[in-house]
Amino acid sequence: MNDSSPLIPELDTACATRVGRYLDTLTKPPGSLGRLESLAVTLAAVTGEDFPRVSPPGVVVFAADHGVAEEGVSAFPQAVTAQMVANFAAGGAAINVFARRIDARLEVVDVGVASDLPAPGVVHDKVRPGTRNLAREDAMTQQEAQAAIAVGRRAAERAIKAGCRCLIVGEMGIANTSASTAMLAALIDVPVAELVGPGTGVTGDALAQKLAVIEAALIAREADPDDPMDVLARLGGLEIAAMVGAYLGAAAKRLPILVDGFIATVAALTACRIDPSLRPYLIFGHRSQEPGHDRVLAALDADPLLDFSLRLGEGSGAALAFPLLEAAAAMLAEMATFAAAGVDNHEAH
């Protein structure tokens, strides 16, 4: 990244220590709320607040097309990207439903949809109309990848200015599991056959075609696994790059980030390779059914909050996990201590 990129602050370990001790004064056996307690400590360390707040959450969905869709790697035609963006704008997608349930601010950003989007309610910040076909040439130039990262940073800044206390980042882009699988194979040096999955639902010969296209692209593109920006530009997507920027931008302002499924986690791995200080700010919402998700989670030493057999994207799984963050924050703010409740704490004796 360039020198003007905001620095990600160190975690507030003193705050985390105080919150850990305070948890043991609440009316429950020490540690009895399990991962909810460690989640509360994480939120304190990230925000620097003894009583962290995560509401309202912000949801940002980045949309872009992929040239590799020409290779028949998806069960849906490329036109579906623009159609789904219109559906987001109209409030009819899964992420709209889940965002309403958690009272989230939802923003849809066109960072690279191939067609023009007249739909109201969409933020138009297009870098280019879709990536190039990574099977035949680099998906993006370095400058385009950097521009898409800047789109993500701007979206995170808008969410923060609007008062959001937690960020959920989603994506929409036909063929983006192909791009993210190619990126992951390059970043962790694992055979594509161990990572590739159905994405939108490809099976049989279509899945074999997807595998072959990604394998050939990895050979042709020669992305440098030690250079995450090179991997992103040669093999990635505009919406993936925007997600990288949103993660980095949110962490720079001490916002906890709830990571969604496979594509979102590949973006998270890329962002962590760019700036390893990002990793403690990431909370992983769910485990996707995409085969590669287990491998990228392992690369990030991540243990997701939910496992609901999801594979939709859009930020949907992270939105479903958000109430657990809210519960962790509420536990700190609202539970009585032993002293305040007049309950005998035998642990203290």
C-alpha cells in the first residue's frame, strides 16, 4: 500500500485485561458464557472501550463483474450481477431482509458492474466495467486494483461518518468464486482441485470446466504469491479489492469487522497479507459450504461463530452472526455484578 494509507492502531490490551477481569465479577461462574466472553474481550481490545458498542452495524455490498464468466464457470449469466444489484436496491435480497432485522445501515456500491445501473439507491463508484478475463490476461492493472481498494476505503468512511459501530462487508459478482479460488490457490500454494466448489451451483462437466479454467489461469498469470497486490490484480475482482479496502479502512478507525463467507474471507486474507496488523480486527461470521473456505479460515487461524451450511455471499452469513456481537456487548453493559446483586461469590472466597 502507499505511504498515505492510514495506520491500523494496536489493540488496547489494557482495556481487554480490564474487561476480562470485570467479566469474572458478573453474576455467573467464571468463563461460563464461553466464546461470548472472549468475544466481549475482543470487542474491548478493538474499540478501546470497556463497554463497547456494536450497534448500529453497517453493511456494505460491493458489486462487480468478471471477464472470466465468458469461460462458462458459473451457473448464471453475467447479466444476473446487474439484476441482483437492482434487487438489492429494491430491498428484495436476503441481505436486505437480514440487514433490516439487525437495524443495519445498508449501502450497495457499484465498483465494477459491466452494465450501467440506473437503479436509485446504488452508490456509483465504478473503476471499470468488470475485470478482464483472467483466463486470457491479467484481471486488472495495479492501478485499477488500487483504485478499487480506494472505493472500499471510501465506503468504510461513509459508514463510520453515519455512526456505524461495526462493519459487515458483502459482495455480488457472477464468477467471483472462480476469481477468489484462483487467488487463494496462489496465496496459500494449494492445488485448485482441493479448493474449487460449486459457487452458484455448477456441477459435473461445468465444475470440471471451472477447475480447468482456474488451473490454466494460475499457470498463465504467474502471480507472485509473496506479493498480495500482484495476486489481487492478476487474478482477483474489483469487488474483492474493494472489500480489502473496506477492511483496512474500518480497522484504521478501530471498528470491529464481521467477515462473511468464502469470497469475503479470501479478501480478508489478502488484506492481512497487505497489512498483518488487520487480523485482530476481524471476527469471522460463519463457515461456508465452499470447499476452499476451510482452507482460508485455517490460513487466518479463524474459528467462525456460525456453521449454517450457507454459500450465498452478500454479507448474509455475517449479518446472521451479528446478534452474537450485540449479545456480548449487552452482557458487559447490562449484567449485574455479584456485589450489586447481593449474590455471594464463592469464587472470591
